[in-house]
Amino acid sequence: MRQFQMMGRLVKLVIYIVCLSIIGLVGYAYVGPFFGVDFSSPQKEIRQPVVLNAD
């Protein structure tokens, strides 16, 4: 019986850590630009020729 209580506490701890991590990541995504973090991807035009074989 004692082992099940320990496993239950461990599962709760893991769930709490995962929830706090998700909240922290979302908070960082919203607050990051105020501290100079740029999340936008670099934009660059790429042109490649395409050969179509329409036989």
C-alpha cells in the first residue's frame, strides 16, 4: 500500500512540473519580445528551377 502512495505522489509531482513548464514556455513566448528576443523566422526568397517531364 505504501508503494502506491509513493507512486501517486511521484505522478502528481511529474504532472505539476509538466504544467509549470508549459505555463513558463507560454509566458516566455509572450514576454520574450519585450526583452529583445526575436522569434520570427528569417525571410529569404528562394528560387529553384523545376523540370517537368510531361511525356
